[in-house]
Amino acid sequence: MKCDAKVLSFPVGQGMARLTCSRCSLAELCLPDHLAGADLARMEQLVERSKPNRPGQHLYRAGDAFNEIFAIRSGCYKSYLIDENGEEKVIDFHLPSEIVGFDAIHGGVHVSNCIALDIGSVCTLKFSEVSDLARHIPALQNRLFDIMSHRIQDLEIVRGNHGADQRFALFLESLSRRYSRRGYSAHEFTLAMSRKDIANYLQLASETVSRVLHRMKSQGIVATRRKQIQLLNPEALHLIAMHGW
Amino acid sequence: MKCDAKVLSFPVGQGMARLTCSRCSLAELCLPDHLAGADLARMEQLVERSKPNRPGQHLYRAGDAFNEIFAIRSGCYKSYLIDENGEEKVIDFHLPSEIVGFDAIHGGVHVSNCIALDIGSVCTLKFSEVSDLARHIPALQNRLFDIMSHRIQDLEIVRGNHGADQRFALFLESLSRRYSRRGYSAHEFTLAMSRKDIANYLQLASETVSRVLHRMKSQGIVATRRKQIQLLNPEALHLIAMHGW
DNA sequence: CGGCAAATTGACTCCACTCAAAGGAGGTGG
DNA sequence: CCACCTCCTTTGAGTGGAGTCAATTTGCCG
């Protein structure tokens, strides 16, 4: 269990600053958005920075007691369910600054699983402390409602009966948008998840994802090398995302 | 526009009680669950009872400013989107005690539409007032988080790549469960929505819904007369819901 | 009764799944 | 360092289930 978690959590003075929300580049996309001054300071005291997760490590599993929510600091995480037949169902992928765990407030027990797809780290917050604090800081309460509302919006809007190409194009556009908002390139990024995971998420067979990708590559819309993907023709991609092939 | 809304909202003394949360049979499924005494009284003051909605009347439309959430008192409502091609996409159906509007907190503007499918009525609550009050009543804040979390859970879990029969069976079971919790029969209820709406919601063609229904009727699993449906063999229905046909 | 919309039924098509096999990438141990 | 193994990905061929188109029946409301 030897790892440099301590170094990350409590860096040793000089040069490297302590990682606080106020210094975090993701703060404005994350929980403390619209918080400042004393409010931000109080909020920061609730944050516990965990040691990095290795690929395959779980943040939580279905059945675990719900106590905390997690703000993703780095890496890519996957939420999934195991259905009554033992089949895995990918719910969503999560990128830095996104917050996971809200689906477990109701019932007090996690219903989904969350696993790291690559090396990544999260900030951990006891939900009871966050909600207590929210009663004293309206902006924080608003922020919590806003995040959950946003999640509901996303889930409601995703529902849609599209063809395979359209679904995949929408998926790429979603990733592109989210990456670029976080300061990464909108046109070249890493697909941290396997084709199988993508397929499962999009409710397609993994072979179909391969074929879609092949079609898009042959038309010069995207290029791939290993897990890297480039969007060479975002306009064409957008057309597919809108009106199918 | 002549209707007896007034009678429903402000009944005239004798016999019929004023409709307050404390006297509402749906209270424990609705927003004021776990509230009592003075807290419940303060909460009730925020509630505004609207006049009944006629079929086809909108509670809100996409683009409307978001100010209030609605607790459904009676009737069946439908949430839907209009996509970029002008196609309607049914998000969900809502039964009494369910609360709609949470998806509009983020952005402050409604993204979905909500329409009455039959005669029904709702309680209206200004969200800003509710959230202000929630800061003083922890149980109310918890309740709000709980309801939104529950909604997220439901939306996450529904995602699934099933066959037509399985999807329809799951739909019937969901309605059955919800109706029975509300004191209605679990085995006989009204499908307030059209076949087209059901099909749209389940992401099927309406013809497919007809065929599924035909198959189930011919096997004695359900019976229909007009919009009424009876579940004659819930066990068989459950098998279909679990493992497909 | 008449007219219109919703629901059903039938015939045909097509897209995505399944099954199957080959090609690559990464990891392990000798 | 290479051989081997395994898992992931890609590619191909054939099938099936749901969609589409079209015609008919049923129910609804004036």
C-alpha cells in the first residue's frame, strides 16, 4: 500500500501549494462555484483529499452505505449497475470536476458502482456535513440543487432512439464539450474507457462501435491511434449527431 | 372557462374540509413527508392550489422561466421534449404525489414540457420560498435532496436495452407499483396516455405496442377494455419483465 | 349518421445483434 | 529480450426483431 498520497494531500511547503478549492483550477465547475471568502474557507474544511485511485479501484459499490459524495479531481470514472441477470450496465462516465454519489442520498445506500478507469483522484465530502453547511450558506444550497437538477436534465435529455452512428456521434460531442470546458483540447482527447464500455453505455454491441468508428475514419471525420481520438471534421460529426447518418 | 376550481380550492365550510397537506392523503409520499407540527404549518403556507387542468393543458413549456415546482394532486401528466427535428420525446408520466419541475432549477428555464393527460390538479410551490424554508427546516432540505436523488436513481436505472415485450412489462409493473402505493388497485388501472405516448416513452413504434399487447392478451396475461387494463397474471408479467419473453 | 383520429393488423425491409475467426497490444515469466 | 498468453479490437457472414408503409377497424364527438 505504499504510495505518495500524503504528498498529494499535504505537500511539503515550498513551491507546491496545498491543494485547496481556492487554488483548484476546476473550482468554478465544481461544488464551490459561486462561493468566496469565508464561505469558501468553511467549505474547504469539509474536503478530504483521497490518495489516487488505480485503474479498477472502486470509489463505492452497490450496497455500500452512503456517507459521502465525491468530486473528481483527475482521471475518468465509470458508474454502472449489475442487473438481475448479472449483466453490467454502464450508466455514465465522469470527468474531472463532476460530482458522483448523488443517486445514493435516497435510501442511504449506494445503488450503483463507481470505478476508476485510469489513475485518478477525488475529493471526498461527507454529505451530512455538506448539507448542514448548505443551511448556512444559501449559495452552497443553491449549488447543490443546481448540480442535482443538471444531472436530472442530462439524464432526461439523453433518452433518445437514435441509430448507432448518431448515438456515437452524440457521445463524442459530449466528451468534446466536457473536455474543452475543462481546458483540454476539444478536438483530440483520450477515450479512457474500452470499446466494450462505450458500447454498453450507448446500448450497442461492441462490434457495432467498431464498425461505426471504421466508417467515420474512412470518411475522414475522425482519426484514432490507440485510445487517442481526433475529431478531424467536427461539422460532419455534428450533422451525424443531429440527423443521423 | 367556467369550472368548479374555486370549489376545489376553497370549499365552502361544512362537510368538505379545506385541502391542506396535513389532511392530504398523499402527504407521506409527497413533499411534506417527515414534517409535522409547526414545520408542516409553515410549509403549508407556501402551497398554492391551482384550479384543475383540463386534458391538453400545459403546466409549463420549454423556455418558460422556472419559478415553481408542482406536486401532482390528481390526474396523470406527461413530461416531454421537442427535439431538434421537431419530434416529441416522452420523458415520463407523472402520477399523484409526484413532483415535477426539478429539472429546471439548473439554468432557471424549463427545458421540458409538462402537459395534463386527463383532468387533474396540482399544488404549486415557489421554489425560492421552498428552498429558503428548507434552510430553517433540516427535514425539508433532506426531503428535497431525497426527492431529487430518487429521481436521478430512477432515470439511471431505467436505462436498459430490453426487447419490446420486456420494456412494456416493466412499464406496466412500474405503473402497478406506483398506483398501489397510492391506494389504487395494483391489478387494474387506467392507462391515461395514448398508445403513441407509451410507444414514444418506451422507444418503440406504436404498432409494436399494439402487437405486444395483443400477444399478452392472447396468453391471458392482461386484459384491456378501452383505456382500462387488468393484470390477470402478474407472475407471468414479472417473468417477462425480468428475462424478456 | 358522418367524419376524424386512434388503434389494430398485415407484408416487407433493414439495421443492429449474434456467432465466428483473425489480427493486434500489453503483460508475464523464462 | 523474446516467446507466449490473454484480452481487446476488428472484420466478416448470416439472422432476427422492430420499424415502416399501408390498409382496415374501432371508438369518439359533433
